[in-house]
Amino acid sequence: MQSELRIRTHNATVSPGVRSLIEKEVAHLEAHFQRVVECAVRVEGPSAHQRKGGKYSVHLTLGIPGPDVQVSRQQHETLEGAVRGAFHVARRQLDERHWRQRERATRRRPKVSEESVS
């Protein structure tokens, strides 16, 4: 893992298994998107409220060149499911950004036609 990883918790404890899952997911992101500089993970445990309680939520911030990628709230009944879901959304956002940048780069290139060449 080359990028800086920060894990913060609120109303939850991160077990060694969940920590290794987070590290594995970050390594997977780094393998496909080499420009990930840092990754901040915030894990929130279930709230004590009767109507809204019961789900873990995971927030991600990925530091990359340009605007950061943020996954604001991924909720699931299990902490592992919330972690997997958050990293899945982050991969989708990185893929989308990559394709948008490629589209812009191909649009900027001027087309050279045979008529313009003397």
C-alpha cells in the first residue's frame, strides 16, 4: 500500500479482520488507479435511535490529483457489507472520472484531414 490510509471510528470498533478488508480494498483501488494519494475511511456504528438505528455507515474520501472522490454514506447491516459497498461506489466513481477525462482528451485533439495538408 503506497497511499496514506486513515481510519476513524464513531460508535464502532474496527476488528483486525475489518481493518485487513479495508487495506485489501485500498490495495485493489491502487492497483487499478495508480494516482490514489490518500484514503480516509470513517466508520460509524449503529445509532441508538429507535427508528434510525441498526445500520453501519462508511464514508470514504480518496485523495487523487484534481477533486477528491467522496463516497458520502454507504449503509449496511454488517460492517463488512458497508465497507465493500463504499469501495464499490468509489471504484465506479473513479471509472466514470477516468472515462470522462479520456473523452475530453479525444475531443481536444484536432483532426488532421488530407485537405488541410499542403
